[in-house]
Amino acid sequence: MAEIRGRVLIIAGSDSGGGAGIQADIKTVTMLGGYAATAITAVTAQNTLGVAAVHRVPKGFIRSQIVSVLSDIGADAVKIGALFGPREVETITETLHLAPHAPVIVDPVAAASDGRPLLSKKGLAALIALLIPRASLLTPNADEARLLTGLPTTSLDELRAAGEALLKFGAGAVLMKGGHLTGPTVTDLLMTPAGERRFEGPRIATRHTHGTGCTLASACATGLAQGMALEAAVERGWDYTARAIRAAPGLGAGAGPLGHGWPLEGR
């Protein structure tokens, strides 16, 4: 029997195209040796060209999924992805006491990769007030950081200032993702009250980046669930995600999915 280390409860939306959301999360956690359980917040009809439709799951059923998992299987980390309004944020926040020792990783998905808004203004306010203070790690990209803080995020210095603001909101740590900035190098900043660490690498020229944020957040969550220190979990997650981008299978006519199975090469 293969050893499984680290139970991750993923609370997020489903991507019918398989590139992002719950599907990307499950692939990532599994490839890194963890166990993925889920609570689905919405079902989407989408592919590499965009989101055609969204069906939100009732808050009572979201709660039932979370309670069912945590009352039996349990979780060593909770990863939260796409939410759509205050009712989901409130429901999730109310259930986190069922996993009191599990780090909470929040990927504040505010819009789909095609630019379609996902999180309402009231949902954004609830996220700031209720969920960010519970986050052990927050993983916004530049656009999400701008929406959360109201600050400009067009340069690395501005991204850092937004990260400092998010720490003041109560997040334990923030991974400020610089992939949406311009330039030949991608720089992410892991910021905590104790200091900052940079993660840098060459920008990969590809359109196949759908689900990158989901993948990175879930990889970090898996590491934390397995008992890794924060920096080590982010470092492994960063490396896994970069390799998955390079291993993208080239599917679809738009923003294609990553190659989550790259660790299988050579086995």
C-alpha cells in the first residue's frame, strides 16, 4: 500500500475543462503524495477559451460537504479557492473550527483567467473581514492584491506594499505572485511579519498557464499538511508549478492546462 502523507480539504469550484479549480487541486495534491478531499462551491462549464456558465452550490450543501469530510477523514490543511459571495465565505469561516489545528491556505480567486468576475463586492468584503484573518497563507496575484487592498500593483515594490497591507489584515503570511507583472523574470514574494523571501525564475513563454494559481496554492497546502516549514513548502510548490507549466500538454485553443503529472516521467 502506497504511503499517503497529508490530508488536504479543498474548498473550491469545479472546472469542467480540468485545468483549474478542484481538478487542478486534486491532481497537485495527489502528485505530491497527499490525500485530497473536496467541498465544491460551484460547478462551471468552461474550457481553455473561457467560462460559459457558473452554477453556485447552496451554502447548506457546502457546509454538509465540509462537515462530512472533517467529521470522519479529517484534514491536516484546508485550501480555499474560488468563492462567489458572502454566503460562501461566512459558511466556510463558521466550519473551520472543525479543523482547529489545520493551516488554512486561501487563494483569493476574484476572476476567471478570461477576466470574468467571480467574487462579488460583498463577497470581497466578507473575505477581507472573515477569512483573511484566518489564513495561515494567502496567495494573491497582482490583480487580486489590488482588489483586496485598493493599492496599485504594477511593480514589485507596489506588490510588496500591498503584501504589507494584507499582513495587517491579519493573514499569517502572504505569497505575492508576480506572474502578472511584465519582464523576463517572474518574482514571487513570500512575506511574513518576520521578513521576506524571493522566489525567482525565468518567465516561460507559453499560453498554457490555466490553473497556475490553483496549482501553486494546493502544492503549498500539501507541503504544510505534510509538516513542512512554510518556506520549504512554498519552495517545493514553486518548483512543482514551474515544472508543470513546462510540461503542459498543449490542449485547447486558448489558455491550456498544466502538465500536473510531470513527476511520473522516467518512472
